[in-house]
Amino acid sequence: MALFPVDELEALLVLRARARSPISYGEVCAWFGLPFSRHLVRQLCAALDEVDARQRGAGRPELAVLVVRRSDGLPGQGWWLSKSHDPWDGAFTGPEARRFVERHQARAYAWWADRREEA
């Protein structure tokens, strides 16, 4: 059994997109009743990749960008290196990175704002 079932993870992220609110890695782990650890984050990232592949396949904005570090509100290195989003060659932190992430988050928020039946 997967620690982060993709269907449930996707549903959680859709809820967060509709609420216009990111979620930390630790909060995702807690949602699934798991303690936060680097080992679990690696497994979570694999599940996030699957969620984003589903979103792309359905012509929807990706959702993994909503999962962020509590410390700075930005996605972890795996998201930046995934290349599933617009090209980025800057630092993974700082004001420019934040603006880049906020643009991607805004796409997810806008898409899900008026769509209650899809998921």
C-alpha cells in the first residue's frame, strides 16, 4: 500500500487550490497520519510527480507547486528540478523564485476556483 495514495493526494491538493492556500510538506505527511522525515518526503515527491502527470494529461495546471517548505513557503529542490513547469534557471530561493512560484500557484488557484465537480 502506498504511503501517499495518489488519488487522495490529488484530492487534497485540489481542496487546497480551491482554498487558494499552499500546504507544507509536514502538513501533507500529517494529513496521511505520518511523521515528517526526509525519507517520506522522497516518497511524497514521487506521488506529487504522478499527480502532476495526471494534471498535465487532463490539460489542467499542475498542483505540486502548492506543496512548500514551512520555512520559506517555496517548493523543495525536487519541484525546481522536475522541469514539468516553465523553464527556470535561477536560484531556488529568494524574491524572483517566490514570484515564479506564485505565478504557478495562481494558475492552479484560478483553474479550480469555479470548478466544483472536476477532480
